[in-house]
Amino acid sequence: RRRPAAPTGRRASRRAAVGVAASVAWGALQQAASDEGTTVARAGPMFGLFDGPAAEAVDPALVEDAVNAVRYRLPIDLGDRYTLNWFNARPTTKYSKAPLLFANSRGKILGERLDVKLRAVQTLEVTPLPPRLLQREPDTLDCEEIADVVLTERSAGRNTIGERLALEELRSSATVEKEGQRYHIYQHDRQILRPSGGPGNYREAYIKSLSSSFVRDGFVYTLNISFPGKLYETYEAEVQQSIDSFEEVPPTGKFRGPDVPAWQFW
């Protein structure tokens, strides 16, 4: 009985290329998981492109970010309505390696996830306090002052999917205290111009967001979750639960604060 002939020519080259690409991608994912101290339990549809190995965490929504010393829960299960499939658009990283929010901003984006179908966006950001607030004790800063710092940094430029952003409007604000740390929670809206129909053509849309911020060592750490206006109203309870879960955790040896140089690895 004759054995099937081995693939030759273009078929063999294609199979070899796919094999090499898969090996390189898997190696890169493993290396990223070991380099960054972030663990996320649930893998998304895009080859599980999250910050860490799925098997290491028990809670499918819990994010443990040791590099930035924060912890929070992702909104995933929306009941019978939808399950959010978060795509890791910008893997979580330390401050010194993080990109600027926009070219003319001082804030940096430590990580970003998207749900493409619902246009949901989750970001972890860090913004330096301006000198006028840096001179004051953190517990004397109110929610509106912190929100103003964060929203001013986010109000000019474009986001990951090419939407032009306008000024943000603060809708509500409150401050809560957990284990000695003050968390400033605020809801805000913004108008965006989405690409439509060709170069130079845009249409107006509105985004609703909920954020939680805390101050550490002169920097504001912020977790932000955004939905298109009507969808935000539908999923507001799940967004609120995720924002309420955001908290500072005791730094470990993996923590890399904003004052750590990019070249330092210890």
C-alpha cells in the first residue's frame, strides 16, 4: 500500500510558514506573560490574547496586575443578553514603556481592551498630578479636581479605532474610601466623530463612561470603561460593579512605579 506523497511546492511552503508563525506567536505570548506580572483568567476569541496565562487564575473576570499594583474585575457575563469578548488591544505594561494617551498629553495608557461588537473600551491609565495639586495632601483632593485632571488629558486626539474625541462632560462624582485609600468615581460623557463613508467624512456619536481613580506617589491611576450611549444605559449595573472593584494592592517585587527608569529590570 502506497503512502501519501509529502506536500511539495506552495503547499509545503504554506504549511511550514503557518507552523513557524504559530510557534513564534506562542513563544511571544509566553514571554509576555512572564515579563509582565498580569494574570487574567478568561481567554478571548482572538487566540486568547490577554496579559497572562488563563490557567493561573480561578476567577474568570479578575485581573491581578502586579506590575502596576492594582486589581479589578472585568465585566464579562451580561446575563442572557451578551458575553463580552475582550480583545487585548494594548497589553498591560509598566509606566516607562507605556505610550502617551495622545501626542499632546502627559497621561499614559498602561493597557486597553476592546469588545469590537459592542464598541466597549476598558483602559488603565496613569496621569501625573499638575504642580498646583501636587503640593497638597492627597486626602484633601476632591473627586471633581481629580476628574478634571484625568478628563482634560483624555479630551484631545484619537482613540485606538480612529475616533476623534471632543471635550468630556462630567455628569456625576463621588468619593469612597477603602482600607485607607480614597477612590474617586465619576460618570462622564463625550462626543466623538467616527469615520464614515470615506476620508474626511465623520458622523457624531456619544460615549458614556464610568471611571475610578486613586492617587499614589503623585500620579493618578484610573480604570475607565466606556460604551456607546444607549448600550451604557443597558449595561450600567455591570459597569458599576467592575469600577467598584478597582483597588490598589500592596506592591510586590514586580511593581514598577512611574519613577522606575525604562532600563531598570529589578
